[in-house]
Amino acid sequence: MRAMRLRLLTVGLVLGAAFADAAGAHELAYYTLVVAIPVAAVVALAAVGAVLDGSAAEPLERVLAGLAAAVVPFLLLGAAVRAPLLEGRPPPTIGVTCVLVCLALFALQTLLSATAAAPRSLRTALGRSPRLAERPAPPRPAAPDLP
């Protein structure tokens, strides 16, 4: 539960930085990104740690851990290019791009989690078995006899 709160906090901080940039409050966006960096690092370390100790054994959990770890460098770069520009000037394009990449990675995590969860609930609602292995294999055509 704590990890989920930290993930949501990271998303909220990066989203807040994007809105602050859009509103022209570039200094607020910078400080929001600075706060988001350690939070995202804790989330990434927890996810990668779960993969390494074996508690996250499913392939989806490994992918989500990789995506969580990929957010951190973009946050670092996005905050680093803004640091010398606190006089109110707009951030460089790379700074805005890094924030958008982070938001895209968060959206991809959400999409993957939702698509992994939705088929199970749909199969349960329809009364079907969740395992595809129980379905009979289609018949294979007979191979021609060679002389």
C-alpha cells in the first residue's frame, strides 16, 4: 500500500510540474521536479528490489519495475537543465520533453497494468476459465507421405 502511495505521489508531482510549466510558473515546476526525484528513486529501488529478491516473479512486474527505473534519469535531466534558469525564463525544450516522457512512461505503466487486470475480470464475469491451456488445440493437417 505504501508503494502505491509513493507511485501516486510521483505521478502527482510530475503532473504538477507539467501544469506549473503550462501556467508559466517555471520556478515552481523546477522545485516540484526536485521533490519528485527522491520519491521516484525510492519507488524504482523498491520495484527493482522486488524483482531481484524474487517477490516480483511475473514478467509484467519486471516490465513495470524497468519502467519505474526509467523515470528517474528523465526526472534528473529535466530538473538539471532548469536549475540555471530560475530567473523566470521558460525552460529549455529538453526539460519539457523530459517531463512529457515521464508522463508517457506513467501512462504506459497504467495501460499495462490495466490490460493485465481487465482480461482476468472479464473471464471471471463471463464464467470462463482463466487458463488458456485448457482449450483444446486445433487439429493439424496430415503431412503428405513422401516415397
